[in-house]
Amino acid sequence: MFTKKRADLKGNKYQEFFMLLPFVIGFVTFTVYPVLWALRWVFYDYSVFGEPYFLGLDNFARAFFRDKEFWRSMSNTFYLAFMKLIIEIPLALVIAYFVNNKVKGSSVLRVIYFFPTVFSMAVVGLIFTILFSAYNGIVNSVLVNIGLLEQNFNFFGSRFSALNIVLLVSIWATFGINMIYFLMGLQNIPNELYECAILDGASGRQQFFNITIPLLAPVMQMVVMLSVLGTMRINDVVLVMTNGQPGGTTEVAMTHILKLFFNFGAAGMRQYGYGSALAIIMGIILAVMTISYLRMSKRMKSVY
């Protein structure tokens, strides 16, 4: 009997191992190996053609002191992350609050709000590029027909307007998943708390700010972190909609790094060494931001 139980336990261990094996292989192949590969070339000038040339720390010196385009792309990235944070999070929370209150058609609204999340960002970017086209875009046609514009406006002709169109598209495509997170958090709040608050004469506003918001703190911590980190790694929608134009002013950090590796718009050649250095710098920035945020928001976990 004991031998059979021991054999069953051994079999379960093998089963767990084989279940985890695909994820371990994927992690090593697509995370660990690329990081080690980047660390290998970070000290070299290497462009596939010819022999790599050892530069020491010159790639990092170039990044911090000579590459103005990289820091402009970083400023664009931080702008998108900050604006998404102050627009998308409150929007997702408010919509989740109304959907959770059993308004008529809430199930349909839940599907509609979540629906953009299932689309590829590249497809979404292409659709909105056509909508905001300067020549035959639907948005320009509507604005001209109702009299808000005298003639078509080139939304992608300036850094400010192009970045904000990218921001609009990014919010539209991702706020649905945050709404679902908040909705799950709202459904875990006991109704008894609201009933007691009503008996004490608390208004709807007081219930929202004194019960709902504090009890959503753990969910809020996760949503804010995922939103910021996701926006810091944004690249596909920018490549599809603007490709950094006009004049490279709408590049974000990841598109700038990507072009160094894949030879389109990066000084006419691949720059694996410098691209690896920028990737390492970006990884360190994301790690510092994550650790700092988790430490500053540690109290949010202890609400429940």
C-alpha cells in the first residue's frame, strides 16, 4: 500500500515537471537567452558585417551624452504613460462602477467595453490611421461637414497631435481589461458594508470614496503597475500609425531600440551593440520603476 502511494507521488512529480517544461523552455528561449545575448554585445560595435569592435563603455556614454533622439523618445514614452494613467484608470474605474451597479444592459456593455482588448494593436493602429487620415479620413470628413474645421487637418503632421492620437488609440484599446479588473474587485466587496453605510446615512458619494476606493486598493496597485509598465513597452501602435514621424519626433523608447536592431531608419545599418546597450538601460529603468512603485504602494496590499 505504501509502495503504491509512493509510486503515485513520484508519478505526480513527473507530471508536474512535464507540465512546467514548456513554460521553462519558453522562458529560457525568449527571455534568458536574449538577455544574455544582449549582455554579450553591449560592449561592442557590431553590425553583422565585419568583425565586432570592442568599445568598452562607449555605448553607454553615447546613450547618456550624445543620443538626443533616445531621450526624446523616452520623454514621449513617459508622456504616454503619465497621460494614460490619469485618463485610463479613472475611466475604467467609473465604467466598472456603473456596470457593477446592475444598470440595464450591463452584460452587453461589459462585452462592448472589453471587445477592443481582443484586437491586435497593429490592426487597431491601422484602423485609426485610416480614420484620421488627412485626405480621405472619416474624422476629417465629419468635422468639416459639421463646421468645426474649414479644411482637412493633418493629425499626424505635428508631434503634439500625432502623440495624442496614439494616446487615444492606446486608451481605447486597453481600458477594457482594466475595467474588468476593477469589476472583479468591486464584486468582491461585501454588500453588507454598503448596507451598514446606508443605515448610517452615508450618501452614494461617501460610500464610493470611503468604502469602494479603499477596498479596491490592492486591485488599484496591480492595475496602475501593469498600465505604466505596458505603456513603457509600447511600440506596435506607434510603428503602424506614425513610424516615428514627423521627423522622428513621435518615436518611443521601444521603437527607437527596435530600429537599431532591424535596420529601418537607424543610420542605415544594424547597430546590435548600441541597441543592446539601450535595451539594458531600458530594462534597468523598468526594474527601478517597478521596485520603487511596489515599495511605495506596499500599504495598499494590507487593506483587506
